[in-house]
Amino acid sequence: MPSSPGGFEMPLWRAVAVFRVASLAYVCLVALREADRYAHPLAGAGLVLLMAVWTAVTAFGYARPAWRRWPLLLADLGVVLAILLATPWVIGRAALHGGVPTLAVAWLAGPVLAWAVSGGRRRGTVAAVVIGGADLATRERISTSSLTGAILLLLAGAVVGHVARLAVTVEERLQRAVELEAATRERERLARGIHDSVLQVLALVQRRGADLPGEAGELARLAGEQEAALRALIGGAALPPATGGHDEVDVRTLLSRYARAGVSLSAPATPVPLPATVARELAAATAAALDNVERHAGGRAWVLVEDEGATVTVSVRDEGPGIPEGRLEEAQAQGRLGVAQSIRGRVADLGGTVRIASSPDAGTEVELTVPRSDR
């Protein structure tokens, strides 16, 4: 689980630093109280000083996202293990057997919490097992209290890791929500601009030229069609803002933006959900096919959506002159990649297939089939 530079995770690192300082203060109190029972009190004072220095180092290091990596995490674990392994010699096994607390006491939980915050439950559990095992290994006799301490370490690693993971997940979702809101506001702003300018001009052209003969009347008709398409686009049938690839979108909503005079859309009465990434790419490939119909077949087309369970198929059919044999290969060789990239390339990236059936004077049918899963 990667660490983010701030947000909800940073307070957890501050909490770890506060815990280490507080536990270090408790270590000092215990050491002062039990120093006369230590086998090597000067060595004990040196280790307490080392713990104070290391507490400052970790507080400084973990506060910087670039430092929260394996070198510091492993060094943190190594320092605590070294202090634990030195405890029997510093305190003496007889004193430990007599009930003197270990030198690190609660301070040894520091790396467990750090590993949990940096990597979640699994990493925190691993650190807890290592530290708890080393702590039990320093004791000649495993008592109920020492075993309870190891279990508490294990629980702390799992619970804190789980909370840290939730914090990162919440932060990611909040970021996506902010981006979605910003995208929605921008789309609304663009829609207002289109409504105040382009739509009014298209409506004016359509009204003024509707009764004119010849090319002027044809331009008025086309202006009316484009006005209807733009109104559908800004009225809610636009592509949704980019979201995670696993969010589902009803593909009927995306394709409905292309329904206009000259383009008939037939779809199931129930939603046809697809992962957002798949749905957007399928809609874009359909738009490319309709663009070809507009340019080469007179603009009249029929779009059919079929939900086949594991796959979804969109068929685009026209009644144009058809595609001459070898024309697609010739166009690709000339660098005109509309079908090769905008249609076949998109669908192939989704793991789907494209079937093009065409015959002279009988029209063309482009069949786009994509799997339901998001590759």
C-alpha cells in the first residue's frame, strides 16, 4: 500500500511519533526505578540514550514520505531487535526471572505501528510476529503477562494496519469525488456556453432556411440535426466523467447521444451495464462507425444494442453503396486509419472483435462485440 504525502495518513504517522515519545518517557521511568537491579546499569543507560536518539530519527524520517521506504522500516525493526537481544545481558537473566521489566517495555511496539501504517494489516502482523517472538525469546520462562504482551502486539499490528488501509481508501475516494465534482461543474459551464452560442446559431439557421430550396434548405436541415444532437449531449446523455475502470455504466445512455434524425437506436428495455472503460471505448468505436456512415453512406443508419450475457454487441447498419473489396486495406496503407484504429483498434484493446459485412449497393453492417470484463 503506497504512502500518500498527506491527507488522512499523515495524522497516523504523527500518532506513531507521539506514541514513541510517550513510551520512551515510560522506559526512562522504569530504568530509573530498576537501575540498581540491572547487571550492567551503564550499558542500560547507553541503550536508553540510543532509544531516545532513534525516536528522534524515526519521528523525522517518517514525517517525510520519501523516507517511508524499506531501508528505514528495516532499520527501525533492526534497532528494536538489537535492544531486545541485548536486554538479558544488560538486565541479567536472574533479574528478568525475578520480575524486572525488559528494557524496551512498551517502546518495542514502535516499529510494529510504523509497519502497519506503511503497509496495512499484513505488514503490521509480520512486524508484530518478529518483535513478539524476539521478546519471548529473551525470557527464560514465558509467563501469562509476557504472552499477553505478544498477543497485544499482534492485535495492534492488525488493527492499526486495517485503520491505515481504510484511511488511504477514504482519501482516494474523496479525491475521486472532488475530481468528479470539478468535471461536472466544467461540463455544466461548457453546456451553458454551447447553449448561449452554438445552439442559438444552429436554431436560427434551421428556422431561417427551413423553407429555402436547394442547398440552403439542406444546410438548414443539417443545422437542425446538429442542434438536436447537441441538446441531447448537454442535457444528460454525455459521456460520464472519467472514473475508475470498474465502475459500471449503462451503455444505452452513452449511445443515446447519437440518436438523431437519420440515426435510429434500438436497445433492450433494461440497462446494459458495462465497466466504464469498456463502455466509453465501445461508444467511441460506435461514433467512428457512424461518422463513416455520415461521410460515405448518406447519413442514414440503424444502431442495434444486444446484451448477450458474457458479451455486448453493437451493430451499425446503413443502406449506402457498400465498401469496395480491398478498400479498407488501401485506406490503411494510405495512412487513413479510421476503421483500423478508431474502430478495430479500440475493440481489440478491449478483447473484443469487429465484423464488417458489406456488398455493393446493399449497405454495410459493422458489428462490434466486447466482453463484459474490463481488461
